[in-house]
Amino acid sequence: MYFETTYTIDSRDLDCFNVCRPSALLGYLQDAAGLAAGQFGCTNMEMVDKYRHCWMVLRAGYTLERPLRWGDQLTIKTWHRGGEKPLMYRDFDLSVGGEPVGQAVSIWALVDLADHSLTRPDHFPEFAGTDGGPLIREVKLPKLKLPGPLAPVQTRTLHYSDTDGNGHVNNTRYADFLCDAAEFQTQPPGAFVRALHIDFLRECKAGESLSLLLRREGERAYVQGLDGAGEARFQGYLQA
């Protein structure tokens, strides 16, 4: 089973290069994932109401063959892989005007609100027979291994504007943190983020501060966000 929907890239999504920001694309992917879960009664709200469980995204990544521009009609086709493990993969195909422009993958978990344990999706009857079948890919999204020591580049205080309805920093905002730490605005004209990977390690709230660390390796910029105790809250890379 798969779900398909189309979004229009608008002016609110654009960066200084007049192309879609990574955070905006992550927002569309997460919205499509939520709509797909709604096909079989497994939205976050439904899982909370029925089972006192909530969805949590643990990792996300994408690759683009070309930038997404203002006015593009972005079609997202998505499906989940099912399986018998607590972590559930979700795949995405991205196209504009019927032409493929990229792919994405994310890893999700269902978290018990009572004890914060993870529950396998096949524990819930709604998931029976709903995976992507022949569309399922073998590609994995392992936790990122940083290539070496990173150097501090800035400290970022988290604010109201970073948060979402759960009271935590919205997952999409970490893509902005990554791009800001890498000073992506200094790229040559026409630049866009061709590939992105983010590990969401621990939730953040408004009022907290993160130290952002950076290391460049070839075309990739690796970024890690540490809290005041030196614990990693997120890490990832972007590739131009």
C-alpha cells in the first residue's frame, strides 16, 4: 500500500538561492508521512487516543537530483516497510511533472507514553497488510558515524519560533541549524542541498542552548549539536 500527494513549493519555502530549503522539504515529507498513516487510522493523534502511543522520528535523509523551485508541483509517493522490529522505515519517491527528482527515507518508532518504551508496529492490528510490498527498498539509514573531531562554530539559543505542538523543537528546524552552522549562504549562486542526513538524538525545548560543531570533509559538512552537559542532541550532514 502506498500514499501519494502533491504540494506546491511556494515563496515561504525558499532560501537565499531561490530554491526550497531543506527544512521545508522535510516538512512536506513529514506531512505526507502523517497523511499516509491516516489511511489506516494510525495518525499520531489516533495512536495517542487509542493506545497511548505516539510517533517519533529518529532519522531522516534525502537525495535530490535537482533543486526544487518556486511553483514546482512536488509529488510525494510514500510507503512503510512494516516488519517485526520496533523501528519502522518509511520510503519516499519525489517527482515534479512526472519526472523523478529525488528519494527520501526516514525511521520512525511508536513510543509508549507510560514508560517511553518502543512497541513493534505489528503489535497493532491497523498495520496488517499495509506495507509497501514490491515498492519496499533495501537501503538502510544507519546512525551517522562522524568522520573525526568537530570544531565549535556557534551557540544557538532555542526559542518559541523553533517549537511545535508537542512543546519541543520541531524536527524540521534541525535542518536549518545544520545549514546555518555550515554557513550555506556562502555557497556559490545556484547552490542547493543535494543530500541530507539527520539523526534526532534527544528532544530540545525553548530556552535551551546548543553548541554547534562543524567539520568539512570533501563535499559534506558534518554538524553536531551539544547541550550544556556536552550530550549530543542531533547530528547530521549536508552535501551541496
